[in-house]
Amino acid sequence: MKIEVSIGKERREVEVNEEDSFEDLLISLNLNPEEYIVLVNGKPVPVEEKIREGEIKILKVVSGG
């Protein structure tokens, strides 16, 4: 299935398998799952969750001291 993903300000259309998780999606985009958070319809989802349709945004986690 094709999904549209926002990564920061960039939008991409990505082909994924229905059984793929958001972690699989991040890895396919060469993004480290430890460094990014996935939002679906504005709510964070566990990366282990299977991909579902909705407004998907990927944000880089920023931390500092």
C-alpha cells in the first residue's frame, strides 16, 4: 500500500507492506528508530505498531541539557 509521510517539512509517498511496522518504515527511510518519533493524526504511536492510514508525521527527537 502507498502512504504519504511527512518528515520534518518534506513530504514523501512510500510503498509499504500491510504487515510492516512503523519501525520497518523508519528503517526503510534510513532513519534510526531510536532518534525519531512517529505521530499518526497528531498522536504518538509505538514504533512496533503496524502501519495504519492517517496523517503520518516523523519527527526527530531532540534532547539537551
